[in-house]
Amino acid sequence: MYGAPKPVEVGRLDPAVFGLVTRGDVYDLSSGWWPGMPLAPGHPPMQVFTFRTPAGERVQGDLDFLADNASNFGFISEVVSFCTHSGTHIDALAHITSGPDDAWYGGHPAAQYLGDFGPTTHDATTLPPYVCRGVLIDAPAVVGADTLAPHQPVDDKLIAAALERQQVELRPGDAVLVRTGTMRHWPDPQAMEAVVGAGLDYAGAQFLEAHQPRAIGADNAIVEVEPSGRAGEPQPVHRLLIRDRGIPLMEWVNLEQLAAAEVYEFLFVATPLRITGATGSLLRPLAIT
């Protein structure tokens, strides 16, 4: 059940996406990662621990390849402890469960498919590389603001208005990125409270899902609006898109430079880490124009 991931089959993409690159500008959409960084509630903090140091290697003398070392060669290495849902990341399809049997995408119940070392199906090893058309939906620009208001939903009407304003259409296979303006204040937790809870609502998720995206992302902690507005469903967008439809979600995607440059269509490139048993992956997505 666990071990090295199976070899990945040769992927396919539409070569036309490379026609989106005309200027050669590369935008890094990642958050960066460090101890004490902001996280969504419920996740363990990130830590970086130095493991080996030049001084320690000399004192311990436990590395045979350093026995003949007149040059005083040394190295530094570290242990990094993090949740795969830290900073910019993508959710694997085993991340979200629902129902009495805690089943994830494909109807896999936890009692049967969740082991001591993570889910045995639909983990991070099944996330593909993403090389596709990317589309930015700049929701604050529609309302003439730098950011959305706290708990403001990004619904189907707001998305449609953004697409019309930007003169961009959605196509099957896109990576769709929704900007709320939260990361305009990144990484200041207090400043980000000015946009707290703004995000994609259920109607907005249905609108995007109907266009058959490869993945959906946003610049906030959980993509979706809080509170959800649907009784008994704390995160219905996650349930609909990941658990029911098999569409991965990306969170904490930094869209500020794209919005400032008014770049709404681009080549999107992101490669998840293939970690067996993980329910997500840190991600360093790029937008290339």
C-alpha cells in the first residue's frame, strides 16, 4: 500500500497553451514558507531544525568521508517539519471526507482505505503536473476596491462580471484563480482580518465547475466564503469540488502581482510533490506571459 509512487504515465497537454507566452514575464505565485507563518485553523505549525553543522561534524567525528579533511570541508543540513497544507499548496482528492463513513472522492471510506501512514488512494502521488491555461478572476476590481469586504461571497454573478470586465472566457482544462485581495496584506495576520472570510460561495463554485476546470485556486486560507451560508455544511465548496467532482483546490495563491499588471490569461505551471500518503502538497505555481 505504501512506498515509492508508481511511475507516472506520459502526460498530454494542448500545445496551443504555449502561445500564451508572448512577453517572457514569469510571476511567482507562491507564499514562501517559514516557521510561524500564517496557517488555516487546525494545521500544525511549520518548523525548520538544523540537523548537521560543520562544528558538530568535527566534534562528533562520526562521518567517515570527512576523515581526511585538511581543507576543513563541512556542510549544513536540516529537518523540515510541515503540514502539506501550509502556505501555497494544493489539496489532493483524499483530503476531504463526508458522510457517516468519512468517505473521500470515489466513495472510499476511511475505515477501509485510511492507514497509519495516510490514505491508500487519491493521495498526493496522484496529483498531476499542471501545465495549462490559467485564468485570473479579479473579484475586487469588479467592485472598484483593492480587496473584498470581510465575508463577502464571490458568487456566480460576480465571477461573470469579472470575466466580462476582463474580456476573458473560461475553457475546459483551465486552472482558475480567484482573487479576493487577502494576500495584499500577506503575511500580516491582523491586516488580513480586513478581508477575513471573503471567498468563493456555492453558486460561484457551481459556475466554475460547469466549465470543467483542471483545478481551482484562491488567495485565501480555504478558497471559500465563511460562513458558508448553507446550514449543516461548514465547507460546501470543498465538499462539492474535491469530494464530489474531483477538482483539486489550491490555497494561499499569491495573485497580487498578476492583478496589478492586469494579467488575466497566462500559461500556468505547477508541479505538486509526489508524497505517498499525503493529502496535499506544497506548491510553487508560476504564471508565464
